[in-house]
Amino acid sequence: MERIVMKFGGTSVANPERIARAAKLVQDEVSRGNQVAVIVSAMGKTTDDLLKLAVEVNPKAGRRELDMLLATGEQVTASLLAMAIAAQGLEARSYTGWQAGVTTESVHGNARIEQVHADKVVSTLESGAVAVITGFQGADSSGELTTLGRGGSDTSAVAIAIAIDAAICDIYTDVEGVFTTDPRLIGQAKKLEEISYDEMLEIANLGAGVLHPRAVEFAKNHQMPLRVRPAHMEGEGTIIKEEIDLENNLIVRGIAFERDIIRITVMYDVPYNGSLANIFTALADHHVNVDIIVQTIMEGVQPSVSFSIKKEDFAEAINVLETEKEALGYNRADFEVGLAKVSIVGSGMVSNPGVAAQMFEILRSASVPVKMVSTSEIKVSVVIPESDMEIAVAALHKQFGLDND
């Protein structure tokens, strides 16, 4: 007998029919002799609908009350799924995150899990019942309800899997697994049988929405195997673990992309050694996430620093730069919109020099201009015009041998 954690995303429990399908998948695991804990997200677009409702009532609602409101979405799902599992002839008990022992830091809207006291969950499983737990939420040390931010249910699932010493954490979603790239954009994309934590972490951070980066990082730190599986059909999905067999000796294993990237360039009259620290400290203090950074200090060229951000952070970034212009000591700031980020990822890149050069040659052959570059041991990212994004992804996917045979 093994303990299994099954996590169902919003689309997998979007209506009564899908909830019934999820209950059947739970029954299948129990019939194999496993103890099962289930983590659920809110149904469909419930969280978005609740946010819209809050804005109608009070556009400036505080984060504490938003947490109280948004947490109800997962509670609805948990109770309904427990009912559906009971209809299958099994015993099931639903719990909120705090009832399941999920303790977080005292931050509303984007809290991090500090620990999980899973005694109640373990007791439920050992009694032969299924534990159905709300994802996305917990409580701080003073008992205040908190939420974990977007994708928080993935993190909840991994944390609880670790706490109950589960054999694996299955993430059920509306895709068949992790693909070499988004199959909605590239029809030749193929599903990977397995992928390493590091590769998945890069892909998740680079914009792929299959798994939340925090969940992958948590799993890696505790060596908890993950599996992305389809909720709507039969399939083994994709295993995410530490050591993998490189399929067909592929150096590049996946291509990620992200739209709506903006490049901001800050220019100075004279070089100033403290400028980088000051700028990015100010942006970080206002929770602006900066990605690729390029500094230019050359004889005869105006000193500058360029960085890329997501569109959603643009207004706040400009506000910070304008508000603190005198303290930051720059001359002027320009920005460029209509950009995208495309990245190649693969653990095989560590021992294969020249992959970046090959990427640039492929993009040159496809007449795609490269505006910014960032690299790590297992990925190369470029910022390019968004109008060229699909061409770039298709060319890279084909030339690196990722197209489905």
C-alpha cells in the first residue's frame, strides 16, 4: 500500500461531470490499494469571478478580505468532490487548508508555506477514508487565513505529499503531460515521458503554465516525484524527477515562450557604479519582477542599462523610475513594447558547447532579430519581436529535432 496525492486543477473540476470523473479517478487509485489524499483548486473560472465581484463591491478591497473571499472557491470544490467520492461508495472527508495543518507566513495574497502538520490527514487516510483538501490556502501562526497566490494549489499538493510521505504527487490537468512546446502553437510538439526537476523549473519559470515554479522547486528540494497527468482521458503523463534518461540524446528538450514582454532602457550622462543596485533594489521593493539585464558602458557611447519585464509590471516599473528619478541619477528612460521571450531548455546543454551559437544561427536563417540574450547552464533565452515569435518557435523546434516523427 502506498500513499498517493492527487491534485485536480480548476478545469478538471469545472462542472459536475468533471467532478464525477475526478471521483472515478480517485476510486481507481483506492481500488489499487492506495491511500489517497486529494488537493483541489476552485472550479473553472471561480477565482476570477470572485475577484470581479470584489471589484464591484470595493475596487480597493484589502488583501485580508480578498483572502477570505477567494478561499471559498476551493472549499466549494472540496465539499462537492467529497460528495462525489462518497457516491462511488467510498468514505471521504473534506478539509480546508488550515484544518489539514498547512501553516504559512503572515502574508495575504501570496503567502509561502512554512510547514504542514498533517496528523489529521494521516489519521483520515489510515482510517480508510479519502482526504479532500483545499489547495491554494492555509493559515498563519495567529490563525489568520492566507492564500498562496496563482498556482498555489500545485504548491499545496507538493507540500502535503511531502508531509504525509507520499510515494508520488500526481497533478491532473487538461493536458496529456509536459510537451516539448505548447502543442496549441506547434502541432508537431510531442509529449515527454520524463523531465528533470531543473528542466521543468526552467520551463515553468519561462512561462509554461503546466506547473507552478514554486511547486517544482519544493518537489526538487525534497525529492518528491511529480507526475503531470490528463484528467479527461487515460494516460501516464510525464514524470518529473531528479535523474532522467535523455530521450534520443536530445540536447534541447523543450522550448518555452512568453508574450507581452517590454524592454526598458535607462540612460545616464556618466557611468555610475551604484546605479544597478539602486535601480533593481527600488524595483524589487515595489515587487516588480525583472528578467534579462544588459548594461552598456563603452567609450563614446552613452551609458545605459536595459532590462525586460512583463507587461503587467510595466505601469509600476515606470512609476518607480519616475518617482525616484533624482535618487537614481539617470537622464532618461525609454521603453519598447511588442516583444516576446523564446527559450530553449535542456540538461544536455551543460556538456554540449555551441548550442547558443546554433540557436542564433537558426534565428538568423529565419530572419528573426535578437534584441536581448540571457543564458544559464541549461537554457538560452532571447527577446525578439512578438510578431516573429511563432516563426522562431517553429524553426527552433524543428532544427533541434523536437518535431514529432
